[in-house]
Amino acid sequence: MRETILLSQDWHFYRGDYPDCIGQDIPEAYETVTVPHDYVIGRKAEEDCPYGAAQAFRRRWGAVFYTRDFSCGALEEDRQLFLEFDGVYENCTVYVNGQEAGGHAYGYTSFSLEITGLVREGENRIAVRVDNSAMPPDRWYSGGGIYRPVRLVKVHRCHVLPEEIFVRTGEIKENTAAVLISLGITGGDFVKVAIATKLGPVVSKTVPAGRVHEVLALTVENPMLWSPASPF
């Protein structure tokens, strides 16, 4: 069972580099914000701002911090916890209860961090340091901060890896086309996978865990093939 909690409310935002945020101290100068959040757009427009219109005439700070507290019950031995970030601009480092969980340099891709060993029963703290000082930035307005959703995810230790789900086209014939579904699975030795589609009954298959497997081939009758003339 996959449990997902969207972490949108009750973030604290600090305009500056406050390493104390990593622990339990909370500096007085913070704003309560909702994620997604862009901390650059709120700055006053300045005519002499470097890179001008491309950055909406907004200057950047150097490093800033976000923190959020959350509660966690006892974690079963067969469960894992992950933090999923859809986008942080940019050069971020993530801490949980004062310990570095990992980070991500690029501002436009999602990333996931396992935090099972860093979380304790009761109150916990997430701290995210974002360093948006690199110049020049993009050729367009990029903003800054945790500008896409964040989720706390609990999964069984044996689970499908979201980044290793592939659906691709197989052989195409005059009246049929094949659709191939592959999965990456972690944990365990052999896993029974069940897939439901609109093209037929639920299909179950046992596969070894640990790598990407082609688990299902579906047949589409009379497919409407894409072309510039008929772009289905």
C-alpha cells in the first residue's frame, strides 16, 4: 500500500542562510508560506537588475531556507519513507532532523530521497537549503524556491519504482498494434504483479525483483495511428 501526504501548508521561509534551521532552533525572522512558493517574484522590480526583463527585473538572494515540522507514528519494519520534490530552483540540500538526506542541483527535474533511517516516532523536521545565487540564471524567468509540490510517501519495502515505469509501442500491423509495459521493482526476491487496463481483464505475473521487466504486452485492435494528417 502506498500512502501519500501532500506537504503544502505550514512551511517556514527564511530570507537568508540560517544553518540553525537544520536543527530545532527557529529564527524569529520567518514567513509562513504555502508550497509551491516562489520567493523571487515578491521582490520589488528594479530597473538596473542584472539580466533585466528575462528575470522580471527581480534580484535574487543567495541561500535561503525552508523548514516544516511533521508528526510520524511508529514505522513498521517492512515500510520505507520518501520525500518527493517535483521541483526546487535550485541547488538544494535537504535535511531531516539535522541529518543531511541528500540534494539536487538542477531546478527543473523532480527527485526523491529516502528518509526512513532519519525519521523518528513523534515530531520531525524537514529543512531545505536553496542556493539561487549562481549567475547568469536562465534566459527566461526562473523564480526560486520550492516552486512545485512536495510529498511524504510511505511504501512497502517491495515496491514499483515510479521512474522505471515504461509504456512503449511494440509491433504494428495492419489491424493491430502491441503496447508493451515494463516495470522496475525493488525489494524482495520474486514479486507478483497485477496490472489492470481498459483493454482486458486484470493480468497477474510473477517476476524477480531488482531490475526492469517487461510484464505485459497488450493488443490494440484497429489502432488509430498518429500522422501529421490525422494526429490522434
